[in-house]
Amino acid sequence: MNILDKFKVFENFANNRLQKASFCILLFAAAAVYSQEFNMNNMPPPDASLRYSAGALDKGSSVTVDITIPDNWHVNANVAADEFLKPSSIEISANGIHFGEPKWPAPIKEYSEALDLENLVFKGHFQITLPIESVEADYDSLTTQATFHYQACDNSICLAPSQVTFGVGALGFNKKSGSQSLPAVKKNDNSAQGPAKTTGENFDEGSSAGTLILLLSALLGGMILNLMPCVLPVLSLKLFSLIKQAGESRKRLLTLGIATTAGILTSFWVLAGIVAIIKAGGGNAGWGMQFQSAGFIAFMVVILTAFAMSFFGVFEVWIPGSATTRMDFTSRKQGFAGAFFTGALLVLLSTPCSAPFLGTAMGFAFTTTTPVLFLFFTAAGLGLALPYLLVSAFPKVLKVFPKPGAWMVKLQKVMGVLLLCTVVWLLWIVNEQAGKFGVALFAAIAVASAVCSILLGKIAPPGVAFIREVSVAGASIVLLSAFWFAFASPQYEARVNAIFEARAAQSVTSDGWYRYTPELIENFAKSKRTVFIDVTADWCLTCKANEAAVLNREDFRRTMEQLNVALVKADWTRETADVNTLLQSMGKSGVPAYAIYPAGDESRQIVLPELLTTDAIVKKIVDSRQ
């Protein structure tokens, strides 16, 4: 019995308005729960775009909104057939433009079995026309933003009311006919010409001195990377390693520091090799690009979950004839292999975003020869490892930590929890890319890794034949890999592609920024409007920190509006050719990356540092207009 049949019983009692209202509310609530629980009957957002009439805008001009409802669905018309239904409506605004009442198409009469009434609906493709009543002298049609409110239904269910927001950032591109209507642009903008393009560096990148400065920037950027938000999820590993080393001999500490450095450098060299191979094949590579790969994130989920299980004492790695690498606090020994792989893991979790100085240096490195590329990656790796080398060389620093003892067993479990928090962070990245389906999928992968860890502890406890550990670990890798390639990867990629295609179709992002396209920048240049560009990614923690501290604050938005600056966001969560080209023009190899286009002119591009303040951005904008 489906949900409609279950509620047919109640329909017989809907003889008065109160009973009818109760029936509708119950039906919608149950339908919402049903569709959410079983992931069914979720209508994709309708395709929406707008375009202005040709010529200069004046009274009598109009804007046309195109709406396309997905197949097998409809939305309530602008006039509801019953007071308990949500009618469609539209809101529109633009600086200096005043709109009249919208003109809707004739609704379609259609009988609803779920509600037992003849409903008024819109389906398929339809248009809404909004007349322009007046325009001000300094109007700006590029600021146009519209919101279509709707309630979607099919033959058996009605969803909760929803909305879709869109703007003129796509320049009114008509997807149906392939034509393009360029909107009118802001009048009377007398922005003064500013300085030539600058990236904040006062040296020639092609000279030997310039290369040396950039190399030192890579070293310094690698050091600063230890303080970036990207590294915060692995602070537990670093702190745990330092405490564990307390009390060791100076020689052993230095050896362990060198092992950690070797792990860091090896990971950097592997990344450099991958970049070189991609470049040789004619592809594009960037800093932190591995987080664009679902396979890499799955790999990190497996590794971090296994590390956490090890911290909980579920299993220990036993290597016969060698120093143990298990987490044995009483013996205060850490194997060289453990230090090496800790350094390697640190690199993998440190590269979702770039640090100050590192972005510019790596931007140059990614465009140069392979030997120079390896040299820059080595410098960045040494910078990241330098604090651990210094602590290992001067162990007196470790005296600030308490002496190792039984209390560290509890700390070990706390560190395991923090590692699982890192897994949660990775699941958050997946949620931004693929929604609840992706989270459920990767959570299943994490659970599978935990189960394999438990089996490893049961079948191959420390002290037994080493071949058991190898066999269980190998079988786990085969099973997880088979699951990934046979089921997880195709399902995940299909879901991600669908979500990002839907994003790309919207000219305005969910937080109100214009979505970057080269055509959008060209039209801002025609209107002489200054542009601020944010190149970001869902997996970039430095990007999110800047958004929370500066870019998403109301005072920043208000200031940019007062300065008549267009806010444009370029999404690099998934690799796109347009954003790759944009990053290259900024001399960057990864995110975050920020730039100002005075009067929309790309040739006068001003590249900003990775860490932002509102005052610094405003100063650059004001200086560019003098």
C-alpha cells in the first residue's frame, strides 16, 4: 500500500474546512517524511533564467523570466485552487530599476487525485514577463536578482514549498534557443584609470634573483603551512608525536625528526612527480588538486579511520626483528617507519589550500621545468618539516610536556577521537560535493575500514606470524578497492556531476555572489564596473576561514555595494577549464586566490594575498581608482 492509499481513509472525513486542512497538512507532512526517508520523489530545482528586452532600458521595457519544470512534475499556478496550497510567486530587484506587477501565463487545469480537486498548475516551459515602470540615471541591470517561489507536485505527492534564486550573471542566455540577449549595463560610470596589473611582487620572476626569492617564499610558505586552518585537523598527530618523543635521547630524537622529514619530502616529491606527469600529458595540475578526486578522499577516510582504530588499541602493527611501531607509551619508542608515515600523512592533509608566500611561489613552480618544480617542492617540504627538525635537535623544548606515564593511555584515546573528527571533516567535504548520498557512501567506507581494523586485531595480534598481518591487510585492501570501483565510484561521480551541473546553471551562488564565467567579466568590463573575484573550493579550509572572517560578513558586503564592486565567485571544487585559466592568469596554482579587476579590466588585475582583511581590500580598490 503506497502513501496515497494509506491516507484515502481520511479523505472520507474531509467534509468540512477544518478536516480538509488537517488532511492536507497530514498528507504533505507524511509525503515529506516518505520522500526524505526513502530518497524518492525529490524534484530537481526548476531551470530558471532571465533576459531583458533589447535596447536601452526605459519605461515600457521588460524582463522575461524563463522557467522549465522537470518532466513528470508541475508547480501550483500563481493563483491557488485551494487556500491550503502554496501559489507560485516571483520577486525581482535591481539597482535603479523599478518593476511592475508580473504577467503570468494562463494556468493549466488539472485534476489532483491526492487532493481530490481540480488544481491550477504550470508545467514544462513557461515565461513570466515583468514590465519596467521606471529607471534611474545610474541604473545597473547587472545587479538583477530574481527568486521564484513554488510548490512542486506530481500525481501522488506534493512537496514542501521551495524556491530558486537566479540573476543576470549568465547575461540572459536563452538555453532553449541558444540566443543571447545582452542586458543593459550601468550608465555614467566615470571610473578613473588605475595602475597596471600587479601581483604585489616587485621582482622579475624570470631572473635568478627573482627565482631565489620565490624559492625562499616556498620555504617560508611551507613553515607557515603549519599554522594554516588546513593543518588544524592533524594537530593531534603533531602533538601526539611531540609528547611521545619526550624523554628520548637527543640522538634518537634527531633520527626520528629526520625520518619525519623524509616522509614529508617523499610525499612532496610524489606530488611533484604526479604534477610533472600531468603536465607532460598536456593536462592542468594545481596545489591541493588531489582533493578534487573522490578516490583520494576515500583513501584518506580509510587511512584515518584505521589510524584512529590503532589509537583505540583495536590493533597494533608488529614487525619482527625490528623496533616496534606500535603505540607503546611505557617503552617510549616510536619506530622510524611510524615517523616516516606520520610525515607523509601530514603532507596529504596539509595541501587542501595554500599558505601566504606559498601560493605565488607554487604558481611559478607549476609553470616551469620539471627540475625547478622538484626544487620548489623540496623547499616547501623543508619549510613544513623545519619546526620538527628544530624540536628534535633541541629537545629541551619538550620539557614543557609532562613526563610520559599511564595518563598517556587516556590521551591516546583522545587523539583517536580527534582523528575521527578529521574523518568527519572529510565527510563534510563530501556533503558539499555530493550531498547526503555521498556522506552515506563515505560513512560506509569508514565503517568498512573500522571493521577491517577489528579483524586485523583479532586475526593477527602482535607477536604472531607477520604473514597474518600482511594477509588481512591485503584482503582488506582488495575488498575495499573492489567495492570502490564496482559500486561507490560510479554512483558518486554520477551524483557529483549532476549537482555541479545544477550549480553551473545558476548565475548567482547560494550566498548571493555572481558565478564566474569569462563572459560575465567581459560585460562588467563594458560597464566599467570593478570586480572582486574569489577563487575557492568546498574542501579549502583557508577559504572557509576567510569567508567566515571577511567575505560573508554583512559589513564587507555593504562596503562593496557602496563602492559599486561586483562580487564574483569561481568554484574550483571540481576542475574546470575556465577556473584553471583564471588561476594561471593570477599566477596561482591553488586556492584560495583573490583578485580585483579595476573597472572590470583583466589587464589591470590586482592579486591579493591568501589571508584577507576588509581594510586591505578596500585600500586596493580605492588606490586603483586614483
